[in-house]
Amino acid sequence: MKMTRRGFVGTVGLGSVAGLLSSTGLTSKNANAASNYEAEAVYDGGIMQLNQNESARGPGPKTLEAIRSHVTKRLGRGYAPDHVNELRETLADYYGVTTDNVILATGSGPLLVGAARAFCSESKPLVTTGPTYTTAEQTARRIAAPIRSIPVNSSTMGIDLDDMAEAAVGAGMVYFCNPNNPTGTVHSPEAVESFIRRVQRESPNTKMLIDEAYINYVFDEAMQTALPLAMEFENVFITRSFSKAHGMAGLRVGYALGQQQTLAAVSGAWGMGDVNMLSAIAAITAFNDKEHIDWERQENAEIRAIVVAAFNAMGFEVADSHTNHIFVNLGRPAKEFRDACLEHKILVGRDFPPFENTHCRISMGSREEMQKAVEVFRKVLA
Ligand SMILES: Cc1ncc(COP(=O)(O)O)c(C=O)c1O
């Protein structure tokens, strides 16, 4: 079933919607912006997908309009697709770098594969965290590069950056996901900077990939981009994704920022795919629509706060999340919870060792979805 907010209001009337949502706290302080924007609750195949950290709301209205208005016969011409260079220029101008400091990819996934292939090998280990996003680790395993995985701190769920720095000595590359998936935790600009300077000093041949896929969900005081450090050190580069707060997972756009020779090594090691013209115009529009991103960040934060409060009220602890997902200590195997939720047509996150017997990752859906999901969580955890 697919129900839009507009359709839902039309069916049951504004007053009853307000009553229904406020009874769970799922009404919007962000309502003015929300009224301009039709947030869709997407139940794919009847299953609510809270398992992949995609966007429940999809691209903003301006982005959707830009895509629609570019669906013309011009799409017949695309081997030198319109708007792809413009996207690179848009990103470079905004960040105050040159287009040589930007590479595009069909999602940030290929960048992570290329990076591990470029900088790790049988004699050059990958340093990563457990749990974290695993593409770099899977790639290292495929090319038989040793893996040094530093467990997150089991009480704060933060990454132990001192242990990571020690493990980095002699490594080919460090993968540092900030904010981290699945824990949602962030590291402050000061912590990131002192980590990077230490690794640079103690292991000058080690590359450092800072994955900022979720940065648009973070409020400035909690963390900032490592881009200035990437422009200072050839060893440091960052990756970004349009799949999360920009709501464009289905359009496959990601990019890396860093020094030219570092990015050239990444794109030389693995195919980055070709960003197509519809994805490029969508990405330019989404990137420039700062008002929508601000709304999306606020909307996500409000929904997340309500869901976290619901888990806390049930007696479960949630790691301090700055993303569109939460990592909840349910004190039982994630599989047990996942199977129980699936009986109610809700899909939650996979196992994340070493926390598969206690924690589950839950992606944040729309307000409507999370209202329903919280009721199900209460039921299955009772
Ligand atoms: C931390 C992180 N990095 C990268 C990706 C890859 O995303 P995409 O290839 O859609 O840009 C994901 C996807 O979930 C992720 O969580």
C-alpha cells in the first residue's frame, strides 16, 4: 500500500490526523516546511523498509521537478552527458577547491572499493572498525589484504581513535566512517584532526578515507567535515553520498574530495561507473536546495528523538545517533527481533557483529511509518 500524506489527510481529515499523530508525539515542529512537501510513506511490496538507511522521503520537490523537466528527447544524447561536468563544478565551487579535487561515482560504494584496491594489498593492511560500513573491509578481504579491525567502545559505541592510530602504523589505509554506520555516533572536529595528524606523523605512507555519507544529518556543533585536512594532506580524502539525506539512493551518485593524485589512484583502481544526465541534474538541484536539506535534517532529528524516547521508555538504551538510523541495545539477538518485526511486515537491520546478540540497527522512516513501527516494537518487545 502506498499512502501519501496528502492522501491520508484527504481520507481521515486534518483534525483526526493531528490527534492521531500527537498521541505518539509524531507531530511536526517542522510543520510549515512539511506542509509544502509531500512526504510519502513507502511500503515496498507491503514491507516497511527500516533496514538499509535509505531515505523514506526521497528527493525534495525541487529535485523531483528538475528530473521531470529533463525527461525529454535530449536523453537520446548521453555519451558526453549534459550536467555531469556541471555537477563537478558545482561541488568544487561550493567547497572552494578545483574540479581536479572532485571525482564522481555511481554512489559512494565504488569509491570505497577503488580506495581499498588502490591502497591495500597483501603487505598493506586495512584498518577499520567493528562494526562499521563493510565495503572497504569486504574489498580488502577479496584482495587478501590483512584486516585490523578495532572494536567500538561497547558503552559509548564510539570509535577508539587511539587504538585506530596505533593499528594504523604500517597500514595501507584507514577506513574511518564519521558519523559511523551502524552506531550513528560522531567524532568531534578536534578528535578527527588530532587522529589524522597523529597517523600522518607516525605512519606517513598510510592513506585515510573519511566516509561522510551521513554528514548532512548532523548539526554543526557535533561534527564537521574533514575536507580542510584532505586539502592539507595528500594521504587524506573523503567520500560523500547523495543516497542518504538527499534522498537519491535510486539515482546512484556519490563523490570523493581530496588531492588530485590520491583521487586518481582511487579511480584508476576500480570503475566508478558513469553518472547519467538525470542523476546529475538531480544531484545539482538537491545539492543547491539548502532549505530542503535543512528541513530534512530537522525532520529526521525530530522523528529520531521520538523513536529513541519510545525505546528509552521501554527500558532500552540507544547509542547517541546523528544519522537516519539508531543502534538499540535490545538485550536479545537482533535476529529474534528482526523475525518478530517481519511478522508485522517491518524489516529492520541485519546482524552487526560483535553486537548481533544484543543490538539491532533500525533506519528511520517517515513520521507515519515510525508511528506504526513504534507500536509494533512495543508489541514484540513486551
Ligand atoms: C557509511 C556508508 N558509506 C557508503 C555507503 C554507500 O552508499 P552509496 O553507494 O549509495 O553512496 C553507505 C550505504 O549505506 C554507507 O552507509
